[in-house]
Amino acid sequence: MSKVLNNADEKVVLLLKPRGFCAGVVRAIDVVRIALEAFGPPIYVRKEIVHNRFVVEELQGKGAIFVDSEEQVPNGERVIYSAHGVSPEVRENSVKRGLRIIDATCPLVTKVHVEAVKFAKEGYSLILIGHKDHDEVIGTLGEAPLVTQVVGSPQQVKNLTVPDPNRVAFLTQTTLSLDETKDIIAALRAKFPNIKGPAAQDICYATENRQVAVKQVLRNQICSWSWARKTAPIRTVWLRSRATLARRPISSTASTTLNLIGCRV
């Protein structure tokens, strides 16, 4: 963590380490830039490559066109899938329309998709922990929609019903709060004692590292926040941080601004 301080009367700005983009986002942004350089504009990008207005506007200025659906891309044009990934239905639609696909899906998201297909083929009911309207969750859900249910809180776990309580598996959105996910997994294990999970955790290491950094700062600082409206991991960290602040006395008058812009969301 580095500190910026010009004089004694100014506020302190703590720049957390680690911060900035995760490897998956850097890769996705590079894919768009390289495609623009190699093929020239226009290059269509399905959804925002990352929920960061400055990056999106920079790429738009170079000729990238961001669309909400592959249906908005003219037949035969190039389309890039964002780091959040897409469902099989999107891939099939793209092929039918002759789109030239460039896949910038984060490798960790791809791992979760593969796990969803594996569990579904083995006859498991799938519980996907995440935000149901998030692009990543929509894509993962599309891998096995008939056997997958999405939950976003321990309370929602109580209402789950499955054909066979002994054939249940869970996966997670990669950009969730570690604390929040832990509570949901605990609720799932209590309801389904034989539930299976991924061999390795699905939550992105970069998201985890940034959450740990925030917790360390919260031990003795007051925090102010800003983030993109769609930024899921930053919002969840903020909510947990606010809960942490509510449980402890404020011992510092310093105002801390956290530079957390850039996680994949």
C-alpha cells in the first residue's frame, strides 16, 4: 500500500496493493486492441469488455462498437465476446449468422462453464451462487439451464428443491465477495450434506486479493468509495466494508479513498 500526501493539511489517499485490472481483463482489453490494429474498425464487442467507462470510451474512439446482443452485429462481421463469457445459445446464433468470433472470455469463467457441463452430464442438480442478472451468471446458466438454479443469499437456499438431495453440486460466479459466498456455501452444506463443489474455488484470485487489501485498511481507516454502476465485486466489497465499519468504533479522522477501479465485474 502506498500513500500520497502533499502537506499536513491535506487528506491522505491510500493506494492499495494489489489494485487495478485482473489478468482476465487485461487479456480481454488487449484482444480488442489487437483486433482493431490487425483488422481495422469496425470491431463489434458483445457487451462491455469491462465495466469501466474510460476503457470503453477509449476503445470506442478507436472503432470498437459495443452491442448488447450478437443479433445487433451485421452478418459476417467480427464480434468479440467479453471477459464475462456467453451461453451456448449465443455461440450458436453467432455461427448461424456467419459472424467471425473472437473469444475474450476469462479462462477462469471458462473453467466454471466446463464444470457446469461436467456436473450436468453426471446427473447432478446445479446450484449457481451469484447475481442472477449478471452477464457471467447468464452465460454459465446457459450451459445447463434445465438443471441449474441461481441463489444469491443464504435465505434463498432455504427455498431450494431438487429431485435428489444426494446429487447436488454448486458453482460460483467468479467475482463474488468471499465472505458472502462462504455464508451461502455453509447454508448449502447444511441443507444438502452430500453436496459437491468445484475441485478449486471459482472466485477470482484478483478479486480475493483486493478484498483482503480492503479489510486490512478498514482496521483503522474511514473509507470513501466510487465505482462503476455495474461493478459487482467492488459493490460487494463495499457492502461488507460498511458492515465492518458498523461493528467497530471509529478511531481515525482520516478519510481514505480506495483506488479499486478495474476489477473484472
